[in-house]
Amino acid sequence: MDSTEGLIHYSYYLPEDYDPTRKYPMMVVMPGYNMMWFGESSSGSNLDWTGFTSWTNLGQDMIVVSAQFTGWGDTSARQAIALTEYFINHFAVDTARIYAAGYSAGGETMSRAVAMRPDLYAAYLHGASQWDGGFAPIAENGVAVYIYMAQGDEYYGVQKARDAYNGLHDAYAAADWTDEQIDTVLQMQTPDNAFFDAQGLHVYHAAANVVFDDADILNWIVSKHK
């Protein structure tokens, strides 16, 4: 897709019986570095990645969009927003149920995008990444956030997850949310190494992909509405 933010490479999924007269929830997911777009030699698709396919297996019809960018700064964040808006304008999207997920480098991009346009997204799953966006806009718009990071993450380190959680918690508190209210929109899991070792997963940054196998977390995300 050519946009004012440059050429956007993306994949998407429509429900089998897609009906343009209905309204569907939509997930916009950003993959990690090894699934981003790096020119014509790239596959340009991550349709087999669990982080994409998991959202199609929740027992409800959903549009899923995944972009492959060449970076993860403000330009890529604006491209994520442009892609979201394109699907809103061209497909049967329920604008009260637009969600985002970012993994690793994709989380850097998506945390920026959600903070830039928190009015678009009802909830965001931030997996194995650092938070590069602002905190206050998230709280001001009531965007629900679930943070997931392995304690032994070799790339970012678990403190990045804790910093994101604390920054968001402080922003919600500053917006006069009580702790009980904050718990309904802000969650964090940081499983220890033993949790992944038991599954035969010993590279902990990559192992955090198991978040997309956790139906409880995915359903927590898609239960949120604007």
C-alpha cells in the first residue's frame, strides 16, 4: 500500500464468511525484527507466525492485519496508524473494537503508534519489548495494556517491562484512576526461566512468543471496548 508515510508492506486475514454489511473487531499486529520487510528478498508475510494466526482461532470472527516495516521509529508508527485507518475506511471494522499487538521490535513501533493515536485502539498487547511511546495519552484515553516479558529476556531485560508498567500505572493514577480501576486495564506477566525451560524453550526473548498461545491473555485483550 502506498501512503503519505511511504510504501507499506502488509498481510491480512478476513473471516471465511466475511460480510461487508457486518462490523468486525480488528487486530493490528506488528512482528519482531526477523519478520519485518527487508526488500524484495523478504517473504513479506508472517501468515504462519503464531502472533498472527492466534487471533483467528479465538472462536470469533476477526479481521487481522500485520505490517512488515523497515524500521521501528516514528515513521513506522505513523505507517501503522495509516494502515489501521485504511482498513477502517475500506473494510467492515467495528471501530469500538480495534486492537493492537507488538512483539520485540514491533512492540517498539506499536507502543509509539498506540500512544500517538490512543483514540483508535481499545487494547494493546506489548510482548517482549521496550515502551517507546508516551504514557499519559494511554491513560487519558483508557487504552487497556497487557505487558508480557520473560524474566530472563536476553535482549531488552525484564526491567524494560517493569518500567513500562510503572510508567503506565503512574499515568493512570495521575488521571485519577484507583488501583482497582487500573487493574482492569493494566496487567503484566514476567514468567521466570523455569516456566520456559519446562517447555524446552531456552532462548527467553524468543520464548516469550508463547504469549500468543495463551487464550486467557488474548481474550482479555479482545474483551475490551472503546
